[in-house]
Amino acid sequence: MTSIALAALKKSIAHWRRLLSGKTRPHEIIGPFDCALCEKFATVELHCVGCPVHHKTQRTGCEDTPY
């Protein structure tokens, strides 16, 4: 995993933990617009090129994954 992917993964985990705790930032929502992984790896067509979640699950957009 690249250092860019690892940093985005850590930010994404922090995002989901905030959502789970109910302590979200103003206007923070569930979805690709607030996901650090999607910011780095999602294309217009949502192809997730280089995303470590996609690499592990082979799923696009984290669909049907625990992420």
C-alpha cells in the first residue's frame, strides 16, 4: 500500500468512527463526498483506481463490503 493510500485509509477510518459516534463535523455525511479514500481514488465513473478497499474486496464504491 502506498503512503498516500495509507493516509487516506486512516482518514476514512476516522470519518466512519465519527459517524458511528454521532460526533460528526458540520455537514459531514455518509457517502463518497466525505470519504478520504473516494477523494483520492474515485473517478467520475466511480472506478476506485488504487483504492485499498477496492483492491482487497474487488468491489466498486465499497458496495456490499463492511467498509
